[in-house]
Amino acid sequence: MTMTLICAADLAARLDSPDVRVFDVRHDLTNHAAGRQAYDAGHIPGARHLDHETELAAPRTGKNGRHPLPSRAEFGALMAAHEVTPQTLVVAYDASGGMYAAHLWWMLRWLGHDRVVVLDGGWQAWLAAGLPTTTDPAPQVMAGQPVQPGKALVEAVDAQAVLDNIDRAAFTVVDARAANRYRGEVEPMDPVAGHIPGALNRPNGENLQADGRFKSPEQLRTEFSGLLDGREPDAIVHQCGSGITACHNLLSMEIAGLSGSRLYPGSWSEWCSDPSRPVAKGA
């Protein structure tokens, strides 16, 4: 069974365990310094900050999206530098409804690490529970050693596979961006508005309750089953602006027991960088 979520009380009870590693991945796509500033102002005791721009993404070329994946070996070395072993339970949290935490969850499963969960409700749930915070700096990180990644537990597809699929329709793309971005009415992040032809839309915010926690497995299953309309989970490829919020939908399907969907990491920011790729607009 895929590990998905942990509640604040359960994390608090395990916080002093040597086999638990907590990562604070709070971030802001429009203010890249905000995550580190938030961490320095207060974080879960023992948590270590990871930056989505500098540590969880590879160099950008202008053609590979806004958050291209690092190599599995590079990411494995980063995790080794933070003393993550196959026995470590990794807990990821943010303050954005789990969108950044879900991305780290997916990346670790892509690395082959199955012991990873997202803090349900994130930083806000931790504070609401009255649990302790600290401004103490995290332990110094040593240079990561080369590692041999394990077998990936999730799959990624590339732009060529998505392009080829437009005519073959072997899988269905699900776009996690807001509906007005999907329809091409606005585009605050990328130079071209619209969506991949044939893609369905499931804004990732629809996975959450009003308090910022994920909806129940039963409710998520009902909603995603309605969207999929008979499609099997392994025939679904998730996409968003740059591969981050798409992981929120993928995680939500796993919570719902709909396992096996995939990710297009380059997402819209990569797709629209090549003017030869088709663009659709409207609903």
C-alpha cells in the first residue's frame, strides 16, 4: 500500500525518532526567497529546508520547463547528504495545501524511496494543533555521496510521448492548473496561454477541504472517478505549469486508492516553449 499522509499529532509523536527526517519545502513561485525566510522565522523542530528552485530542480535551458527534474543520481546524492536511508521515514510539509510537499513526495518515489508521507494540512495544521516550533538552524549538511537510485516507484513521461499521444490517445492528460489558466483566459507564469489538446482539467485546489487538509479517500475517489469516466488510473498522465501541482493530483489519486497514474514533469512551461507543439483554448 502506498504511503501518503501523516497528521500533525502522529508526526509530533515520532519527531524524536532517529528514523524520521522532516523537510520544510515552503515556497512561493513569485517570491523565491519566501520559503527560506519562512523557515528561518519558525519551523517544525528538526526540519530541514529544501529549495524548489535551487535544490529540487535542474538548470533551466528555456526549453525544459521552469522546474526540470534533476537526475535521479543528483537527487539521490542530495537525500544522502541529509542522511536519508531506505529505512528513513521522510515527512514533507509546506504552507500551500501540500502542493510543494506532494512534489517532494513524488520525487522520492521516483527515486525509489517508498517511506515518504505529506503532513496533512501542512504548517497551518501544525500551528493549529499548538505543537512546538523553533528557529534553530538545521544540522550542517555534508556533501552527498554518489548513490545508485532504486527502482522508480512512479513513472514520468516526456514531451515527445505527450505529443505522440495526441493522435493515438493511449493515455489522458489531466491538467492541475486553475480553470481560467487551462482555458487560456489568463497566463501569469508562462509566455503562452492555453492547454495541451485533449487534456482534462482538475484544479489541484479541489483536492482539499476548507481547512486545508485533503478530502477523504472516499470523496476523492468519487470525484476522480467522475473525471476519469471509466479510464483506468494507469492511463492518466498529470500535468500543470511546471510539474509541481500536478503531483498534488497524483497524490490525491493515490489517497483515493486509484494507483498507477504518471507525471509529465516538464508540463505546460516546457510544452509551450516549442511553438511547433499544438495549443488548445477554451473548455
